[in-house]
Amino acid sequence: MTARIIGIGAYAPETIVTNEDLSKIVETSDEWIRSRTGIRERRISTQEGTSDLAAKAARKALANAGVRPEELDIIILGTSSPDCNYPSDACTVQAAIGAVNAVAFDISAACAGFIFALNIVQGFFAAGIYKTALIIGAETLSKVTDWSDRGTCVLFGDGAGAAVLQAAETGVIDMTMGSDGTKGSALACTSRTLGNFLTGTKPELGFMTMDGREVFSFAVRKIPESVEYLLEKTGTSREEIKYYVLHQANERIVEAAARRLKEPMSKFPMTIGKYGNTSTASIPLLLDDMVRQDMLKPGDKILLSGFGAGMTWGAVLMEWTLGA
Ligand code: COA
């Protein structure tokens, strides 16, 4: 048994923040942001938490799949900006949507979170443990962004995307995942610094920090590497791949990956311009966009690939099944 996607849903907060808006709070410009990243605007949450965005995306995915919440066996939510340390956002979503029969938990794999969630579910399906799953990528990175740091605040946005998965004969063909903890400091966010009665200090909240060049070179190496690994392992030719659905971190990263893979940019759809980098939400947001534009047909082969803090990376080769 493998995992097939039977429903997709996404939600992004209504408030749009343009590059022009950001140029009023930090020393930057629309020209700099567009030319370095491809980002024009992003959505920023003013009222809703990660679990609120996640629940909205989840309801849409369930409606799209025609699956009732109580039919779900498992909910996995990838996030690096949860509302609380606990309860998990997955449990909050479970309560919000009434998925009374599901086990629910969060995973922390940063921007590779959606891919990791998909692969975990695939493992449960292959082992015959569960049959129906909901996976969600959801972020409100705006709350961990240092809005005085122009090197990071122009890059990220808030949003959520979800997929309903069913155990079936066709769907995920193969996958790969990896981590390199030695590069953890390249992209980091401490949730709280140590503080207790022994040290006499109070814990402080941390903000995101990033070595942009290090992350950039890591991404342009790891994406083609994991894509080529999967193509070779499964004996799939590049011609068979309809689209490469890459994590939306930076237009230049996607272009560099396309060059290294010797594939045309027309096979690399993008939403980075309107959402910015929404971390683990970016792949399902992009898939949702592609479904709404009728770009995918049952039987199409697509390759998903994500990378992020950890460092983490992962890729999935799958046959598209939605609409069958
Ligand atoms: N506006 C204007 N200038 C900016 C700026 C901004 N928002 N951010 C940085 N700069 C400046 C830098 O301070 C630097 O100035 P200096 O030369 O005077 O020191 C200059 O622009 C060039 O900085 P550099 O870091 O070399 O730019 P870059 O071409 O590497 O682009 C990133 C920076 C962050 C866009 C790029 O490195 C990147 O996208 N990295 C990957 C980040 C990422 O994807 N993270 C998430 C992974 S999931």
C-alpha cells in the first residue's frame, strides 16, 4: 500500500504586506527584494495563530476529498512556529475540526515538514497501520521574525496547506529524507533561552537568525541531489516528470536547481511572488494553486522537494491521483 492524495486545501491570511510596505520599516527596496528573491508580497497574520490557519486549510482539504473528520486515523502537522510548546497544534486542529478518532501530533522539520509528514504517513500506510490521514504544513513565522533585520524579514510569510491521504495501490512511488544537524546554526530560532531560579535569569524569547549564503548554497546542492537520487533509484526519466514542486524559498534557488537538473523553468511552478517563503506550508500552498489552475491530471508524475532548518531535506516522487 502507498499514499495517494485525495484532497488538497490551503489558506493564507487576508492581510497583504508588499515590499513597499517593508521599505518603510527597514532599509530595503522593492527592486532589491524582487531581484534577489522574486518576492512581491506576502501574507501576514494579525489575529490568527498557526492552528487557526491550519484548521482552515484542513477543512478545505477534507471538503475537497469528501472525507468526514471522524474518518481520519491520523493528523500530522509540520510547523516551526507552533502556537504553544504544548498542546501540539495538531491536537488543537483535531479538536477544532472534530477528528475524534485520529491520533494527532506535530513534527519539527522546518521547511521540509510537509515532505516529512507525507513520508511518515506513507510508512504507516505501507505497514497497514492506518488508512486515512490528514497532513498539514502551517506557519505564522511573522511572530518569530525580527522585523528590524532586513536580511530575514523580507523573506517570509504566513500560511497553511493541507492534504488528505488515503492508503491505495498508486500514489507515492518513492521518497528520500535527510538531516545534517552540524549545520543547525545556519538557520535557527530559539524558542526560549535558558533561565531559572539557579541562574537568577528570566527566559527570553528568541527570533529567527540566518546565514543566507550558507542556506542558499545548501539548497542549490541538496535539491538536485535528492531529485536525481529518486529519478535514478526508480528508473524514472526527466521526460516523465510533469512538474517539480519545490519548496518556495527563493526564485533564484528554484532557477539554480532547474539549471543543475537541465530542465526548463516551465516545469517549476512558483507562488513565491505572492506568498514569500511560507516554510512548511509552501509546497501544499503551491499544490493547491496548481489544482485550482487545473495544471494536474491523474497519472501525471510530479516530484516534490523541500529543504530547511536543521538542516533537513526530503523529496517525494508521486503519481498524481486527485481528480481520478
Ligand atoms: N534589502 C537591501 N539590502 C539587503 C537586504 C535587504 N532586504 N538584505 C541584505 N541586504 C544587503 C546585505 O546587507 C549586503 O550588503 P553589504 O554587501 O553591504 O554587506 C548585500 O545586501 C548583499 O547581501 P547578500 O547576503 O550577499 O545577498 P544575497 O544576494 O546572498 O541575497 C538572500 C540574500 C537572503 C536573499 C539569499 O542569500 C538567500 O535567499 N538565501 C537563502 C535564504 C533562504 O532561502 N532561507 C530559508 C530557507 S528555508
